[in-house]
Amino acid sequence: MSTRCQCEMVEGCPIFKYFKRYAIKVYMGMYCLGDYETCERLQLRRAGQPVPENLLPHGGTLWDDRR
């Protein structure tokens, strides 16, 4: 029997400002309310490392920072 947990950042994760409503629901369901321990953003935050603004929960990025 599994219990549903959620990430402590679910209400204020800054990555969501870049998503439309549907994408937020998809990512939130997959990571924030699901397997949130695999979220790359959360792992960096817990390790005390900076979290890049463009880092997605699965480890990809929204844009390339190499300019």
C-alpha cells in the first residue's frame, strides 16, 4: 500500500512561472505529488547547491545558458 507524499516545494517552486497551466499539472503530478525524490531541483536544494533557474525536474533545461 503506497501513501501519496508531496514535495515541500510544491506550492512555490520557481520553475512553474515558465509553464502554462497544463504543463504545471503534468510536472506536478509526475514529480511534486508523485516521485518527488527524483526531482533534480529538489536534490540540488537539499545538497545546499544553487538551483539553476532553467533546470527542469527531470534534469533537462528550458534554455541553454552557454551564450
